[in-house]
Amino acid sequence: MSRSRVVVATRKSALALAQSRAFIARLAALHPSVSFEELLVTTTGDVVQDRALSEIGGKGLFVKEIEEALLDGRADIAIHSLKDVPPQLLPSLAIECIPEREDPRDVLVSKNGLPLAQLPPGARVGTGSLRRRVQLLAFRSDLEVVSIRGNVDTRLRKAESGELDAVVLARAGLNRLGWGARATESIAPEVMLPAVGQGALGIEQRADDKEVSALLAPLSHSDTKILVTAERGVMLAINGNCTTPVAAFGLRQGESLFLRAFLAEPDGSRPRSVETTVSFPETAEAAAEIGRRLGAQLR
């Protein structure tokens, strides 16, 4: 590696910094002669906090400005929560490295330590996700689902202070912040299918930067890459974004890939799910095609 300095773009939130710095530490251990520098970027999704993600719409609310830093050369790599990344990248950008996935499940944090099934009728549950809202109400139509935004700590305080009875968050985020013990319950995927790519990081780079590809390659996890690429194939097939209640979850079962997908209309109507079990694909391209085929069944 001839390059002695690599600039890493990331959002400024506590979670983004925690996951970025943990990944950089692993990179630095592999490449002690390389200096890694952070570039902190504010994204549209960070700026607009007073409206639900579905209202401000569009794809890539948390990645557009970071990708601009890659394109103009201010950054060499970008570290994203993969669930925030649209399934179709610009041709000049690539995500070749996908590290091993954290726990992909959603969790409930409730003020009284009650699990989802035992919350009282009319309990107020907070989430900023249409996907979570639709699945919550499918499981418990008697709940009041309240739209919330903000960082992980802000959301936790809403439940722990009693402003809400509970909030739903990603287990991966809590774990990466060292707050996993604050979760009341991990919600089974059969009740709430995770977001596409939830729990995984996507390390984005310029597609033609072979030095960076070589730098990152040892930290890519082959099974995780196959699974999340299949999930992202579902999203691509339905042209999904933050205004679409869509979910997909892939799991390796021996030599097979199990993939389940869920879709509803933006207003929560017509919820439907499909699943498939196929031989575990050898390439990400084959995994993406499996996801696209399954996603086409949801349209």
C-alpha cells in the first residue's frame, strides 16, 4: 500500500462515530503504516429532525452528502449503516466491503420492563419507521404508535422518562453504543421483520480505487455480504425507500439461504410477505438476483 493517509467520512452522531471508530481501529491494526483521519459530515437526515423520514422522502437521506465527499476527493472511504444506503449506487461508487453483521433484530425498550405482548391496551410506542409502525399495528392493533425522530439516547429517554410507554430501536445500535442491557426485549423476526441490511455496515469507496479495495478486503465478511445483498435485491425490485414499509431478512441455514420479505402500502394497507429457501449462493451477484426475484413477487 503506497498510500500513507486515508480519510474516512462518517456522520456525527454518537452511534455513527462509535461504529466508524470501531471499524477504523480494526483497519489500523491491519495497516499500521497508514494514517486514518475522520471527516465528519452533516447529512439531510441529520438536519431535518422535526418531521418523519417518510415525510421528507427520497432515498439516501443519511448518505448523499457523505457520497459527495467521496466524489470530490475529500474522503477515501465512507462508513454507513447499510440500512440507510439506497440499493442502487452511483456507477462511480461501490460497496465492496461489508463487515460481519451485528444482531439484526429490533428491540423494545419499555418504561415498565414489559415486553411487546404485555403492554397495556392503548400503550404509546414510539418509532420513526413506517416499517416498524405497520408491523407493530399488525401484531397489536390496540397500540398507539407515535412518530419520533432523534438520536438513540433521545429516543431511549422518551421511554425511560415515561413520555412514551416504549420505543422500538435496532439492537445493533444499542450494542455498538454499549447499551444492549437497556433493551427490554429482542423482537422476533416473525413479529417484526428487520429493515433491509439492518445490523450491517457498508463501507463505500470510489469504484476505481483499487488501493482502497485492497485495504478493505480483509475485513469483508462473505456470508454477511451474501445475505444483505439478497435483502437489497428485494429493495431494488420494489424500488423501495423510506416512504415504503418494506423489510427483508436473510439467514444462512447450513448450505441454504432463507430469505423472507415484507411489503405494505405507505398507509399500512395490503401487508403481504413472501419467503424462499434456496441453495446458498456463491456470489453477491447471484444473491442479488435471488432477492430481486422474491421482491418481484411482492409488487
